[in-house]
Amino acid sequence: MIAFPGARVAADHLQPRLQERALVRRTFRQHQDMEYGPTVSAALAEYWNYTELEAHMHDLARRCSDVVRLYSIGRSVEGRELWALEVSDAPGRLEAEPNAKYVANMHGDEPSGRQLLVALAEWLCVHHRRDARAGRIVADMHLHLLPTMNPDGFEVNVRGNARGTDLNRDFPDPIERGAAGVQRPSGNEQPETLAVMDWIRSGRFVASASLHEGAVVANYPWDGSEDRGTHYAACPDDAAYVHLASMYASAHASMAASAEFPGGITNGAAWYPLWGGMQDWNYLAGKCMELTLELSAAKGPPAALLPQLFADNLAALLAFPLAAAFGGLRGLVMEAPTEPGGQRRLAAQAPKPRPLPARIDVLGINHTIVASPEFGVFYRPLAPGTYNVTASLDGHEAATATVSVPADGSGAQHAFSLVPLGAVTAAVVGGAASGWDLPRRFGAFGGPIVGKGSAPAGGLPAQLRWSAGLSPHHGATAAWEAAIGSARQIASFARRAPAR
Ligand SMILES: [Zn+2]
């Protein structure tokens, strides 16, 4: 057990209430042990200092090595490793699957997330064979967990890092530096910020959430407003963010019932604007849709409240990455098989389709993502609705498709085939041949993939069709399972410093 000063102060404050609840809590703890298992409960029993956290993360990665990998994304000012856990059935391997992440304890005096994320990893390790949501996260995506972004601040229970910098004001700011200017560090960032920037740039994360304390709400971009005023600042993906934040809030035990924030969500600048925040940078420079989650009205909630916080958030923590990765549009971009003479080939003779790192644009949303160069896959979080989506790449004819993202969370899929400029397509029918084992290995697709492309003007008329029959993989609707338990309120206290 560590001396976490904030927790102790809060605990003293709460003494009468806690005594009153002691029996309830003991029963609750036993229930947790039964429901989650002892390894999960251990992560929710106390706050671990850096040494303890590091030892537990190593131990977890050893015990759960089939689905968990431990790695460091860099070091803090005082030299502490920024340890991350990757949860996947192929941890450490580059796959066509989406990546998502959770980051906690960016503010040193907001510690609960660091225990919650270790508990989440333990829970996924224990439950991935018996819970559909956990099974799908492990089988179909890579979930990365950074329990502490600010280990130095935690050790002395302060908000900033060892140099006193608030890390959620330390990212290149789009309003100060422009959208192009944020792509590179300004040169003044702290080591923790630079490590996270590198991680985001290299990780191709689809979505993320940063865990904070000081309110109970799901906050989404923009955090800053152009005129520095306190008012709603919508980013191009406002609808998708509102959708994802609402999804989190409604899967949480009580967030959506907030008296302060309608629906349990808020636009960052409408609450209070800030500049240099992590979520806006994730969106602009990392093409990663990040929420800032405020999970406890009190900062530094006593360790005794951790099991309750975990129970309140578990369903939402599972649903959010699945909804972001699979509930919008996911797809594939391949080069249309061609041959100079324009002669048709049998499928068995067809050249292997080449994945293309095409730009993916949604009409009306000024935000471009790029399909992965290795696999040609992309994951585009979107709110339910109908969209015109274009895949384009230099040297190829662009292709546009109309896709409908259903409201049930199962997502839309589309495979684009881009014809090289001046080329002629060859007919390819039947996906089993050539390179279509790729989507077969790529559990993200739950149904048949059907694509269609045609020869460019001037070429020989030819049609390109394929289908890869895929069996449904886990329940897509698992992401939308209702929140567990009934609404429970964490004791609320007067708010102190800014939350996010
Ligand atoms: Zn915070």
C-alpha cells in the first residue's frame, strides 16, 4: 500500500461515509472477486506507486503473455519509463486490425485511471474467452493502455510534470500554429508530451480516450476556440464525436444522467476553452479521435472507491473502442488488377491485388485519413447516417461510394478498387484466389465484402467484382450491450483545479 497523499486526504474527509458503507463495500469486494477474479480486484484495492505499478505491469505481461505485451513509449523528466500495455491476440504484431488507446494519469493528481487501466488489462486477460466484448477486442483489434503519462507528478501528487508543466496544455496548438504547424513538435514540449506524440504518430490509432477526474462527463473537441471565448467550437467530425461521447456516457452507470452536462457530454470549448490540449492534437496530427473522460467528481478519490469506479465504467470502456473501430465505416483499398494488353484472365491467373495507402475523404467532413500502406485498410469512425466516401491516390482514378452507417453499431464496410490511370482492368471473379486471404485473416469484417470497379474511359469495357465470404466474428452488437448495474453516484465534492 502506498502513501498516496491525495487519496489519504480525501479518505479522511470521507470517514463517516466510508464507515457507513464499510459493510456494503466488503460485500461488494467479495462480489467483485467472484465477478472479476482476484487479479482484477487486486488492481482496484489500492493505489500503487511507480515501483509497484511497474512490478505489477511486468507481472501482468508475464501471466497474460498470450494477449498482453508490455512496452515503454519513452521516459519522464525524472527518468521513469512510460509503460504501456498492448492487449491483442497478436500483441506486437502489425496486423490489418485497428488500434485504439487509453491514457490515464496525465495529471499527476488524478490517479484513479492508472489503477482502472491496469484493472481493465487484467479483466481482458481473464475474460477474453468468455465475454464477447473482451473476445472481440482481443481478436479483432489492438488496445493500448498507458496507465500513467505523468509518473513524476503522481509521486508527489501534483497536476504538472516534474517541471511543473501541465501536459494537457503542452501539445502543439492548432490555433496558435495552424493545422500544418501542429504536425511537428514546436521544440518546447516536455519529454512526456514528445513520447506520446511519437506514439500517436506511429501507432495509427483510430480512437483514444484520456482519463481524468474533477467531473463526470465525456468531453470532445475542439478544446480551444478561435476567439478564445467560452462557446461551442465544432470540429469537422462533430457528429461522430457527439455520437461516440454519447455512447460512452450512456454505457456508463451514471454519466448520461448528469445534472450539469446534458446527456453527460460536452464540447471542450463550451465548458471552458484550453489550448495545447492532447485531444485536439490527436485528431489533427494523429488522425485519432480522442475523448477526454472525466470519471470522478472528486480528484484523488480514495482507493476504496476504485471498485465502484471500475464497475461504473467497465461497459463503457469496452464499448468505446469497439464502437469507434467497427461502428463507423471500415474498409479496404486495393489496386484494380490490370494488364497492358487488356486481355481477360482467369481468377487463378490474376495478379495479386496491391493494397493502396489511399486518402479516404467523407463528403462534407474536412478530415482526411489514409488507408494503411501494408494492408490498404482503414477505419473511419462516423455517426449513423449516409455518406459519400471517396478513396483517392495519385496515379489512380478516384472512386466514390455511398455508404450507410446503421444505428445498431454494426458499422458499414466498403472495399474500394482503384484503377491505375491509363490502365485497363482485367476481370477477376471469385475472391478465394489471389490475394483475398488478406480480408479473410482480418477478423474485423463480419460479412461478405463485395466490391465493384470499372475500367476508365477509353479502356476496354471490363468489370471487376469480387467477394470474400467471411463468417461473422463475435457479436457486433456486443459493443452496444447495456451498461451493467443501476445508476450509482460517486460522492461528489466541490471542484478544485481544472479537471482536464
Ligand atoms: Zn485532468
